[in-house]
Amino acid sequence: MDERVLPNEPILDREDDAADDLVRALREEVRALGLWAPHVPPEAGGTGTGFLDYAYLNEHIGRSLWGQLVFGCQAPDAGNAEILHLFGTDEQKGRWLQPLVAGEIRSFFSMTEPEVPGSDPTTLRTRAVRDGDDWVIDGHKWFSSGAEGAAFGIVMAVTDPDAPPHGRATQIIVPADTPGVDVVRPVAVLGHAGRGWTTHCEVRYTNVRVPVTNTLGEVGSGFRIAQKRLGPGRIHHVMRWLGQMQRAFGLMCSYALEREAFGGPLAEKQTVQNWIADSYAQIHACRLMTLDAAHKIDAGDEARVEISVIKFYAAQALQDVIDRAVQVHGARGLTDETPLGHMLMTARAGRIYDGPDEVHRMVVARRVLKTFAEGDGWEFS
Ligand SMILES: Cc1cc2nc3c(=O)[nH]c(=O)nc-3n(C[C@H](O)[C@H](O)[C@H](O)COP(=O)(O)OP(=O)(O)OC[C@H]3O[C@@H](n4cnc5c(N)ncnc54)[C@H](O)[C@@H]3O)c2cc1C
């Protein structure tokens, strides 16, 4: 990361053909180091050695926004690979999982729709109707990250509207070249439309016909599989965010020592010292809470409260720490002379994707209150 990825960020940030070539070259180096695709075990084509090891690795990979792509464990492909590994048939694994993990193709996860609240996906409207041995899919999605140039998507569609809310939807593998799949446009996010992997696309599905053998897991298990994907995935996000926070923290401290104003270094101003101390506290708290949740998951616990706590707490901490680092850098913090501007832009989305802050707070409060309503109360452990 220090020698090959961070110094190459200005080239990678250009997102042009030269950047793509560089990604390919860096990926070869990662393969040669035996670190390729650390999110899945060797039997699925990766080099993973377990959930916790990968969590720790993400803290380093996450220091650069390009790290995950270079190490072959980029979202949403990593999550798609994990669920294909867990729930895919042998045929699905051969056709989609193997080339995905090998880095030969990319994928997208198509759940959120513009017309209904993504926070409450029981309201999804995209329908898949069984017709003989096929599913026929009709719907409208957006924020399908990475859909531009991807080989396939995993589409969350309602297959049984009359089932209980969490049994209505199914995840279906849809090759991107199926007639009726229209990747309409990359939706610009904070002014950035992206290219390929960095896009967040609007996608229309019109009379899209795929065989029922493309069903991932059982019919009606869409939410269960989504939960399987999102829980550990959030730990991995937060570990990457910790990498971002520590990098911003380092830049803030170094610059505060170097830059002088009003007769002395910024590091001697109490406001700046407060920012450093507050950032330290937030980073350390996030790190310990995340590792605690990771250990609980590794021991077989679902850790729903712990995961929701770190999701909203760390997303805010990420934004706070990077924002303070930007402020210490003055105008330079907003330029491309440092990675902070790009980091800040990307960090803002963390408070929305994979569940907005408010929904995670709701999950935490409801679960904690339930223990009090039942007379036990919440035990911190
Ligand atoms: C960068 C980025 C990448 C993404 N990638 C993907 C992807 O690859 N695939 C995919 O399917 N989706 C993706 N998403 C979509 C993301 O998952 C949704 O944006 C998210 O679930 C929120 O849904 P929504 O945008 O429809 O907001 P809504 O559900 O409409 O919510 C709007 C706001 O309402 C508030 N709110 C909601 N519920 C409550 C509540 N109970 N209490 C109080 N306030 C509440 C929150 O402040 C929330 O931000 C991505 C989003 C972003 C920003």
C-alpha cells in the first residue's frame, strides 16, 4: 500500500485508460504476493484465511479508496462473491463466481429503487413472474454500483407479493447482456459520475427473461441472503473507513506541525489540539467497537446491535475526522494536492448506503428497549 498504491493515487484518480492499465498491473503484483481476493477462501478462488484476518487487512487496504479494487475485494463484487459462495449452485459458481473472484468480470447488486424508500425494502416494486422455466423481470432500480461494464447483476425482485413482507423477494442472477436490461446512466454523486467500477447506475428491467436456475438460494429468501451479506459486509466497510480515518488523522497531525499562522504552528492552537484529541477518541472508539463486533460475529453471534452501532457511529466519525483534516489544511484540503477532498466526498455517502444512520439508530434502540420491556435490560458485554 505504501510503496505501490498510495503514491499512484493521482494516476488512479484520473479514471482513464492509463488508470485501468495501472490497476491491472497492480493486481498482478497483489497476486504475486499471494494476497489476491482475501475475502473468500482458497476453495472459492481467493486467499482468505478467515473473517477476522480479513477485517484487519481491510484497515490497511482501506487507506486508499483504490485499495479494494487493487486487492480484488471491491464492493459490491466482494459481497456478491460471498453470497454466491454460500448460496450458489455448482453451475452458478462455475459460470459467475469463478471469473468474478479471478477478477475477469465485475458485477452489481441491484436492490434500491428511486420510487420507494431503500431504507424499507419491503416496499420494493420490481417484480419477477414465473413463466415456465423462466423468470420475467420488470422494474426500475438506481444506485446499482458498478453496473457500467459489469457482466451480471444480482437483482432483488418481488416473487410473491402475498407472502409475509420478508418472504416476498428473491435474488436473481441477471446477465447484463440479457435483452431488456438497460443501464440507463451513471447517476452523478456529489458531482462525480464515475466510470465503470465507480459508477452508481440507474437500470431499467423490461421483460427481462432469465432461467429459474438463475435463482440465488431459495425463492423468497432474498431478505435472508441480503442480511447474510450486509452484516459482515458492514464490519468490512467500517474497517476500511478506519483506514481512511487514520490516514486523514496522520495528514492532519503532520500538517498541523508544519503549517504556521499567527506566530506559531497550527499544532499549538487549542482548537486544532481539540480536533486532534476528538479525532483520536473517535477513531479509537470505532476501532474497539468494530473489533468487538467482529469477534462476536466470528464466534457465531449475529451481533445485530453491535453492527448497527458501528455503522452509524463510524460513518459520522469518518466524516468528522476527514472534515477536520480538510479544515486544518485550509484551501489545500479541498484541492487534489492531498487525497482529503476525494476522501471527504466519498465519506458522505457512508451515512446513507447500507442503511442510513437513522435506521441503524432505530434498530439499536428497538432491540435495547425490547430487553427492558421483557424485564431483563441490556447487558453491556
Ligand atoms: C454511494 C452509494 C452507493 C450505493 N450502492 C448501492 C448498490 O450497489 N445497490 C443498491 O441496491 N443500493 C445502493 N445504494 C442505495 C442505498 O442502499 C440507499 O440509498 C439506502 O438504502 C437508503 O435508501 P433511499 O436512498 O431510498 O433513502 P430513503 O429510504 O428514502 O430514506 C431517506 C431518508 O429518510 C430518513 N429515514 C428513513 N427511515 C427512517 C426512520 N425509520 N427514522 C428516521 N429517519 C428515517 C433517513 O435520513 C434517510 O436518509 C447506494 C447508495 C449510495 C449513496
